[in-house]
Amino acid sequence: MGQGRVAAVVALFVVLFPVAAASAQPREYTVQEGDTLYSIARRFGTTVAELAELNGLGDPDRLRPGQVLRLGARDPKPPAQAAETAVYTVQPGDTLWSIARRHGTTVARMAQLNGIPEDGVLRIGQSLRVPAATASAPPRREVSSPSRGLALVALARRFLGVPYRWGGTGNGGFDCSGFLYTLFQRFGITLPRTSFAMFRVGRPVSRSELRPGDLVFFTTYARGPSHAGIYVGGGNFIHASSAGGGVRIDPLSKPYYHARYLGARRIF
């Protein structure tokens, strides 16, 4: 076969069968401002545990912008079609979580539609895509429910003594945010996966107005809301404690927690 024909065949092959590497998923990702290990895992179709193992990470909450992470071999989830969406303009006080609830969808779906981290910070006036089926429906009114808070506390008490496990959401143990994440899922509410992101959902509550079911936050091993639990009433809260070895109830007045108390958020 002449050189001309060989070149033509090679060119045709490249056109018809692009090099696999061109469309292969990058093996590394550079952490951006607002990223969490959980949001990165969701974006690339993997898990927090897999990313932590690949990168030798000891804590999913301690990423820094510019940090380079190795990724697994899975492809990211395909982007949603624009035809399925409408546009919503962010209003003062909005969070991705509150917008998702208002439009009958999930934080993960909203993040996927807009190509943003699940725990990212929104700007007033920012345009977001929302599922078209709910965009024209009247927003659902968020009704505060003390009875749901009491039911949440009753459920949480059933897990007293379950061991602490970093990254755990119930399979053998919980970490602090995994405990809250799992409990709220039982009530049809998907919270962000980390305590830092949870601190930005719901509405703030003063310490004097706490009621059962409110989330309480503390500054412990890292600056900011690095630990969280659920207020159970009587000045106490339930949490998955690494120092305590598992799910337990402690008083907010305990010197360690009293000094590190950061604030509370109400979901119900």
C-alpha cells in the first residue's frame, strides 16, 4: 500500500474513532474555593471514601483551594438538558437547600443543573436553573414544626451508643455530620454532607430560643462549624463524638462545648 493511501486510512481512522484519551476523565482535580470532598465525589461519580483513600486524606472537611486530588476512573455524571429547566433568580436569604425545597427537588439536582458545588455560596441576583415542572408552581411555604423536631430527637436517641466512624453514615458508625445527614434523610430532607455546609442551611436560632430538633454547631478541631449535633431539650444535645467514642448526649453547659458554641440553625 502506498504512503498516500496509508496516510489517508490513518486520517479516516482518527476521524471515525477518536483517541480514547481525548475523552477520558482527567485523573486529577484541583480544589476550588467552596469545594468539599463530598461535592467533588458527587461531581465525578465516586465516593468520599474512595477519594480519601486515593489521596491519603484523614479528614474530608479539610481541603484547601489549589490542592490537587487524584480521581478514580469513573466518568462524571452527564449534564442535565437545558430543555428540562427554567430560570430562578436568587433572593436575599436564599440557599441552594432552600431553593431546592421550594421547587420540589434536591440540592444534588440543583448543583448538577448549575454546575456548582452543593455547598457553594450563592449571590443575590444570581440566575439558577430549576426543574421546569416546578418553576411555575407557587413556592412551598416552609412551616416550622415542633412535633417533627421531637420526632427527630426520638429517632436520634435510638442510635445512642453507636460507635464513631470517620465518614460514617450508619454502616458501622457515624461521624458528626453523617449522623445528622442520615437522620434528616429519614424525614425526606437531604442536608449537605459536612457540618460547614450545614451551618448555611435553615435559619439561625438564638441560644435562648433553642427547641428540640435544632442543629447546634461548635468550633472544635478546625475554625468554623467543625462539629455539629441536635438539640434534644433541657440544655442537652445529641451528637456523634469522636472523643466520646460514639453517639451520646452532652450538656451545652459542659465547659468544652460552652466555650466552643458557635450557633444554631432550625430546619423544621
